[in-house]
Amino acid sequence: MKKIAAFVALALMISGQVLAADNIDMTSALTDSASLNGKSVYGDKTDATATNTAAVLIGKTSTGVSVAAKTGAGGYAVVTQHKSGTRAFATAYDSTSVFYKEATAGTAVKTTVSKTDKSEFDGWTSM
């Protein structure tokens, strides 16, 4: 339950920002040292590059948690997955639901988010 609460908090932080189009992708091998787990996401209304450390800190994932997101002026979609977890969790700006999909521990269900709305998660289970 704490993981879901943290995920919802991250989604709310992202939704409160005005973001330019940007993508955050995760590696498919979540246990790889190059995977984007335990990282910070930044945003700014004039320079909204997710890795711009001079911008406002939007959220930070815990060690072992990877995130993939697509943001735009009109919305966002985000998915997270823990490297030892068997579910990925997701949401989008136009949904009150948290979606989940069964996963193989250590392998990302989704490495790239291509849409900024809930249609990105068609076929996922809604909570």
C-alpha cells in the first residue's frame, strides 16, 4: 500500500507542473546498474527537461524503483516498477485510476511511454 501511495504522490507532483514535452525512459533490465532507478525528475515551465537539476524537483523514486513518463503541455502519463516487483503501476492526467500490469521481476513491462493520456494503458487492469 505504501508503494501505491508513493506512486500517487509522484503523479500528483507531476500533474501540478506545467511541462514542455519530454520523455523519461527506463531500461528493460531493471536490475542493470544503468537502469534509471532511485533517480530524480525535474520540471520548470520554461525549461522542462526532466534531468535539468537547475529546475524544480518534481519527484524522486526510491532505490530500485524505475520510472518511465511522457509529459506535454496538455498532460502526462507515467509508469513505475520496482526491480524485484511483479507488477508495474501507471496513471495519466485524464484518469482517476491507478492501472497495473503483471510483470516478471527485473524486466520492465514498459520502457517507453508514447502517449500522454490513459489510452497508453489500454489492456492494463484498473484499480
